[in-house]
Amino acid sequence: MIKNTYWICPPVDTGDVCPVFSKSVSVDKVVETARLSVSAVGVYEARINGERVGDFILAPGCTSYRTRLQYQTYDVADMLKCENTLEICLGKGWYRGRISASDAEINKTPGAVIAELIISYTDGTKTIVATDDTWTVYTSRILLSDIYDGETYDSTAETRELGRAVINADISKSPLIPQEGEYVTEHERIKPVRMFKTPKGERVIDFGQNTAGYVTLELDAKEGDRIVLSHAEILDGDGNFYNANYRGAKAKLEYICRGGHQTYRPHFTFFGFRYIRLDECPDGVTLDSFTATALYSGMKRTGRITTGNEKVNKLYENTLWSQRGNFIDVPTDCPQRDERMGWLGDAQMFAKTACYNYDVKKFLEKWLGDLRAEQRANGSVPDTVPNFWLIPKSSAAWGDAITVIPWQLYLFYGDKNILKQNFDAMKKWVDYITNDTLEEYLWTSTDDDKKLWGKHYGDWLALDASYGSYIGATDIDLIASAFYAHSTDIVVKAGKTIGEDVAEYERLYDNIVSAFKKKYNKLQTQTECVLALYFGLTDDREETAKQLCDMIEANGNRLMTGFVGTPYLLYALCENGYAKTAYDLLLQEEYPSWLYEVDHGATTIWEHWDGIRDDGTLWSADMNSYNHYAYGSVVDWLYSVAAGIRPAAESAGFKKVVIAPVPDKRLGSMSASLDTVCGTVRSSWRFDGDTVRYEIETPTDATIIIDGKEHFVPKGTYVF
């Protein structure tokens, strides 16, 4: 594709209107193969004879555009006729939309497309149609389209020719790479459950499920009728439409109708929503006129869980929906407000759960390529990837995604190439911390660095600091030093796995652990105890675990942890003899808890434990997402501890399996399955009176641990 093509731009500035590039192609022989390769500075839709090419929504996807810009190749042989029109419509997308406004070098790059159609005939000849200055440019009916702001489409607009395309030699072809990630495609279709009027008199439609995607319209209308939709995740305490938490994202859809029956769906944007408000709408529309379409990367579902507690089942389903809505080509924090960034901390915390729920190998490998591309010369990494906000700092637990996620992918999929690709970057991250500290063998910072929006995010959104604080009460240097140890430990294990000499990092790890235990021998918060236990940073595990349990019990069997402590909380308890307390937290329904959200109508995971309070009031609109998967990380505990399914320590990729379920009568039953690279693992248990019945299926050799007794078994099905 790169050799024979040029980047082409419109001959004039089209403003917000999306341009269309067009080329006529004649075919007068028998076609053997035809391949169309396309990319864009922006996002594109390609069509041949009016028919869409492929099903990739928002192609070419979201990457670190300075060095990585994907192109896609489609088989179009069946689409060709004798006379053909090839069209490519160009939108702003991530590259040139408001989402990248902070990065002028990216955002101000002119919109452009590049394409090559290679037609091979049965007689051995070829026709090559490449983008150049013979293409014609037209206006489209898309008058505005932006990731944050939505789309305006006028089906009555007259398209007009703008002239010949202009070759832009200033745009480099060097960032172009073949498609690496999954295609973003349409998935679940969701019909609305009700249309109603709010106390304010607003006409609102409820789809019953918070999702990320868009609404498809199908209706009969008169020419010039307008449909204007606003989007929201929740209703406020009075039952009115509420989307102040979208901040600066307009999130509007405007469609101007032609006469007759018609369908429309957005082209170059998506929304996070459960509700739509009909700001303008012709008479006669019904619920059947609207369908919500979920949009996310094409991952294969691999994990399934059902328990005897319907609220826990709902928590699990909510986690699935939050993963879908935030896995739109990059692992984002939220899909609705003027953010939607690939935050490293959120991705690191959720990676294990993500691997259980779906096959995310290809999805996360592609994103790791962008993470490596964004790594700075000193080994630090930005807090978001791609770094559209040009964040200059690196935070503990966020930057550690560069070690944690490659290791997690290796454990699940057993592919050493993942470690080989990322090993140098993993070492550079640890080396960066080594050189960035005030105290040898710890990661400590200045007082200014410890302020909100300083170097680190602390235990983000923990509840144990003064009300309104974002960073919690846990010592920020303790968190940073704990993750320093954790990442160094991963580098050691990864290096040994791929045959690298890691003696230097083994010594470093021992010194970090020793320094940590010496300095942080008095733990003050739930998260401090959790990290010391889970990362093996305390000599007195029994006392530390008791301290953690006592703090939880003193708080009414409720957690106080934030983004850093929560993913490991139930593990720290179960691994140290407090499985009952772990289940107390799982099944807790008072604030703060996972089931509190379920009881308050959540259909996805909330960013804040109290996103909606008992009195109906809401957390500040400044930062209050209702589709934020971080706290959904509890689900990997359901798979790996409650159901007990995990890869054996010495055998990545589930070549050998450990199945060690931890039942609790209050849950009643648990049934989990996981499709691994070696086959499907199933683990079920249920209470029959006071007796627990187990049924386990393993596709490989396994260690089954029931009531503390180990059973070494070959593949098969077993009942205990």
C-alpha cells in the first residue's frame, strides 16, 4: 500500500462537513482477487457502488498517531461490477476531533485519506487504483461529527463537487502499519423499554441498559422534519433527564429527514447512554422507531458466571457491560463524557477480569504497542495512552500497566512473545523508578508531588480521606514503593521465562522488599494492609491480615478502598484465612459496596461508590461516570477464588489448571466456565443443606483442591 499511494486532502477547507473522495473504476476482465487497503488522518467509511466496505466502525481506529497509524485491507472482489464508484468518506474521529485538541501536532494535521485498490485478473494482469490528484472530492450530508459532540446529518442536503483532491506530501507514510487490533463493530441491539415524560415535561426514552454505541432511527417522516436527541446515563433524584456529568461533551444527535420511510445511524461518533431525550421529534414516532446498538471491539466471550444470588449475578452482568462499553479500540475509563481516555491505571486494575470475561489478547497487544510508543526515553510512561492530553507525569499503579498487563496476558494465553515484545519497556519502567526516587530502594517524592494532581493519584477515590478528597488516606509513597516492588518482581519472573539474565533485578527486588518492610512497618489503612499482604511486603502476615479484618469489621463490614486497594482486597483476605470477611464485603448492600450500586439500579459499574446516594443526590458532576469498569475488577476474584479457576503457577496458558473453589453458603451456588487456549474449564458448587456438592471439568492435567485436600487428576469431569 505504501509504495504506490499518496495522502490526499480536499482542495478547500470543508470545516465540520465530512468530505467524500471519489474515483471511478472500470473492470473489463474476469477478476481473480481484489484487495482494498485504506487509512485516514481521521476516521473513514469506504463504499463501492454505494455499498459499505467492511464492518469496522471508526476505522482505522485509535492509536498513538505520531508513530502508529493502522490501515485495513478488505477483500472486495464480490463487490465489483463493470463500472464502479469507489468512495471514501472522512470524519475527524480521535485524530482531529475535540478529544485530541490538547495535542496540536496531531489535532491540526489536515484531514486526509490514503488508499490502494489492487485488482488481479485471471489472465495474470493487474489494475492498481491509488489515491492521487485524479480523485474528485464532494461534500457529504454529514454536517458535523465529533467523538465528544455527536453528529448532525441532513438527508436533504445537496452534495456538491469541490474539485480534484490535493496530494499532501507533508503527511508522512512512515507511521502506517497493518491492522493489529480487533475491529470495532456493532453488537447487541437493544430495544427501548418505555417512553415517558419527566416532571419537567421532557419526553425521554429508556433503553433499560447503560451502553456505549448509538441509536439507530427508523421512521416515516416529512421532508425537513428534525430529530434531535440528547443522551444520558441516569435520571436525577426527581426523575428528570440528567447529563451534567458529560461535562463539555455535547453528545447530541441531529437528523434532518427526507420524505418517506428512512433509516439512519451515526457514522463517526459514539455515545455512552441509557436514556435519550427527544429534544425535537416529528409526531408519530414510537418506541419501534429507536434501537440502541452496542459498539465495541470484536472480542470473543470466554468466561461465564452464574451464582445463587441474583444481585451478584447482576453485578457480574454490569461488569460485562462496562468492559464492552470501554473496550472501543482502547481500554478507556468511560465512554460518555469529554474524556474517554486510555487511562493506564484503570486498564491495569481490570486486566485480569478482562482476560476472564473475553479473549482480549489481540485487543491489549495492540494497545501495548501504543504504550511502548508513548514510553519516554527515561522509561516513564504517560498516564493515558494515546496521550492526547499530553500528560507529562507518570504515576505509580498507572505506569505499572507496562509490566502488569504483559505478564497478565502471558499467564492467560501462554505466549512468550508477549513478554519478548515488552520486556525492554518493562525494564525501562523499573529503571525509571530507580532513578526517580528520593530514597534508594523505595519510590518516594517531594511534598509538592504528594498534592492532588501532583505526581501520583494515590488510592484514587478511596473513602478514608476527608470528604471530597480524590486520593484517599493511604500514604502515596507506600503505594508507589509497593508497586515498585511488584513491577520489579514481574520483570524478574518475565525475564526468567524468556531466558534473560535478571540477576540485577533479583537483587533490586530483595532490596526493595527489605527497605519497604523497614520503613512501612506500621500500616494505617485498609489499602496499606492489602498491598503489604498481596505483594508479599510484610513479615507478619497473620497480624497484618487480622488488622485488615478488624478495620473492615469496625467499619460495619464495609470497605474503604479506592482504585488501588479494591482489586486485591478480597484476595488479601482469602489468602490469609478470612474468606468469610471477603464474602461479607461481596454481599454487603450498604454503602459503600458493589451491591449498593445494584440496589440503586446500576446496569454498569460506577466510578464512585456513591455515584447516586440514598437520598437521590449525586456526586459532583465534575467527575461522575456511571460506566467505569475499575471496581468491576472484583469479578476476577469470583472466577479465580470463589469458583477457583486459575492457571497453575508453573504453567501459563492453562496448560495445567488449578481448581480450588472457596464456597460460602450465603451465595448458595456458583457455576463458572472459562474457554482457555487448552479447552474449557468448568467449576460448579452448590449447597445441599450444609453439604457442598462440587462438579469440575478440566481439559488438561489439573490440581483440584477441595476442603484443603489436593487431587492431581488428568483431563475429565469430576464430582465431589
